[in-house]
Amino acid sequence: MRTRLVRIACLFPSAASAAVAVLGLASSPALAEEKPGPAQQGEKPSSAAPADGPKADAAAPPGGAKAAASKTSAAAPRAGAKKKATEPPPPPPAPARVWLVAPSPKGPWTLRIDNEGERPMRIPADVRLLRFEIDTLNKRTKKTTRCAAPVGLKPSGFPERRALLLAPGQSYVEHFDPRLLCFGKDEAALAGGAVVRAWYGWGPPPKWSRKAPSPPFAAESTDDPPAFAPAPGLAAPTVVLSYGLPRKEAAADGAGDAEPPSAADHEAQPSADTTPQPSADKTPQPSADKAPQPSADKTPQPPADKPIQVAAGAPGEPIVDANAPRLELTSEPWSDAASPRSIVVRVSAKNAGRRPMTVAIRSRMLAFLVVGPNGTTVCEASAPTGAIPRDMFRTLKPGASVDLSLLLREVCPDNTFAREGLYQVRATLHANEPGTALGLDAYTAVVRARSSTLLRVKSAPEPFYATAPRAVPTPKPEEGEAAEQEDGERP
């Protein structure tokens, strides 16, 4: 009605005053109640809704639509909680336990993996998966040394040939030389009082990662569905290295061991060729063929490199000339080779006497005793020729030395270094050219090196292990070890 009057007023300016009057009458409340227009009649049903409002509010929940929405939103998490409650719980951790037995700093050590669960498991039986963190306390600083197998020697993935199924109550036991992992300068960390933390297998996923661990695994279930969660790696208890030899070595010869160490492990022990002994160039050694003979034969024979004189007042007592020229042979402490073709051993021959000497020293005069995974091999030296020219003889002053480098593949049999792993190499110099044909009085002697060279071969035609792994019953602690464990558990 108002809209129509406004339009009429716009069309007829003369009727503007009449339109204003009509608008005033239509806007009065009394007139609106007495004469409602068509628009107001159409609005009556909607205007009646507020009259019924109290009834609708009584039927609706308190708080209106907002309260209802909050109740529905509160009901949704409850349904989700029920779904989460129905999901199966996560599997327990792998019941595998790794032990590192280190009775002495230099080895041999023992790796042991136990299955302490009630279901079988699958593990990689390979000691090359070990890695160490060794804390050594110096005078001023604390140093941490990390030891692990180098690339090429350590398996890049799961070693399928070393896969071993452990039944409940079974273990895998392996003896090894710790210098296989702590090689070269890292060997200095293997000392008394050092703290060793060992980890077996592969590293765990990062802490920020939410993904499930992916293979390879150090321990996993053989059941489907799995009885326990797979473990990428296993941590061994922390070990503190002792200062002395283990009790078995100090008390007896260790004949009661279940599995004797390999040849390389035996070489790691203090043996006859590693213990300092008087050599032929120092004092004469009695041999088996020198049985009791007449007194005239009991006089010791002078060695080739030391003249021995018998004192006038003491018959039968030799006098050693400490100032006489003599050779000392030393070899480098370690050598790391990628393959048998690249094995090089460096030897130094030094005049340790106080007088000069004339001597011929050639590489072919070196012999080697090799102790490795396949046993013991002797690499022979060449026989004397008697045809060395004069310029090959040299004069060594006191303290002077001659350095030699030799490829062992040239002097040793082909299968000497056929397997990967550690080797112990002991050099011997056969200075066997007297030079008599040239009118020389050259020095001749057989000199053994004071120490051996530790050799590590990363790659070879034969694998690191010669036989497949086998499981053994879990060893029980000895009475003495059990007593020590009980004492350690007491407060």
C-alpha cells in the first residue's frame, strides 16, 4: 500500500500532499489493527508462531539448537572411542637378547643372541653386523671411538645365507676378534677400563618418523600374524673392559670351552710366537737334538751374528758381545687390503748394534708365516744364489735401516688369502748371502720380526663364513658367574 502511494506521488506532484496524509494514516497503529491490508493478512500465520513459542521451547532441549548440536558432537567421539577399543593392541617387542662377553681387552670376544620368548624367531647370524661405541678416559679428555665393519666387508642387506631360526630356549654363539671391527688406530681404544656399548643389526627409524620399521630386521617373528614386533636392531648391555686376562686363561688352558675360537682368534691370544723370546741373534737356544752329550759337546755354538768368546776363568760360560752388529726386523702393525691382489706388507731391517755391518738384503729373502681363517700357511724365502753383485751389498751404520715392501701374492700360495677376514702375518728375514766369492765378510743370520702384522681382507673369492650357522641350547651361567650376578643385583 505504501509503495503504491509513493509511486503515485512521484507520477502526480500535485497529489504529493494527499499521499503524505494517506501514509500517516496507514502508519498509525490503530488504523493498522482495524483495517489490515492484504500483506498484513498474509503475515498472520507467521506472526502466530511466537504465540506457540513457549510450547515448542518446552518440547525442545534446554539451550535450543546449540545444545542439540553440542550433544551430537559429543556423541561422535564416543562412537570413535568404541572403534578404537575394538582395534587389536600392538604386538609386544621382540624377545631377543644380545650379549657381548669380553673377558679381556684384546679378545677373543663372544657374541650371543638368545631367544627368551615362547615362539621361534629369525635372525641374521653375522658378527659383522656389530658396531661399538667405546669411551676411553684419557688424562684430560674423554674420547669416544666408533668401531664397525668397513664397507665391502659388512653385508649391505639381510645376509640370507646367514639366516638362522631360533626356537624358544636356543641361542647363537660366535667367537670373534674385536680387532675385526676396531682396526688400525681404533685398536688403541681396546684397553682396560674402557666402556663398550654394542649395537647389533641396523639402526632404528628416526624419532620423528611415524612409519612402521622396514626391513631388514635383526629379529623378526616366523608366525603369521607375527607374535611380536620386528626389531631393526638390538642393544647389548654395556660392558667395562678389564685390565687383565680372563680367569680361564690365567688358571688353565681353557679346555672346557664349548666352541673353541677359530685360527684367527687363537692368534689373538698371547702365543708362542707373540711372546718375547730370546732369538738366535741374542742367546743360543737348546733344541731337542742336543741331548745330553759329553762335556765337550755341551759348549754352545756361537751364532752367526754374534761372536762368542769363552772367558779365561769361567770355562763353558759364553760372553756375548753386545756391541756387535746385529739386525732387528720390524713390520707395520696393520694392513688393510681391499682384495688379495692389493695385500702389501712393509718390513724394516735395522742395525741395532754399535758397529757397522756389510749385508745384502733383498725382498726375496723374506719368508712369512700366515695364520688365517683357513689355517696356517708358510710362504718360503728364496734359496741363496751366491751370485749377487758387489753393488747389492751395502754398509749399514749403527741405527741405519733398510725398508722393504712386498706383495704377498707374489710369494705366498694362491689360496692363502682366499677368504675374507683377519690374518696374522709374521715376517722372517733370511740374510743368507755371505759374499765370499767377492772377498767380503757379509753379515748372515735368520732374523724373525718382533711383532706380527694384522691384515684385514675386505673382499675375497670365498665368503667370510665357511659353514652355515647353527643354533645351540642357551648356555647356563657358570657357578662363579651366577654368584657374581647375584652380588651385582644386591643393593
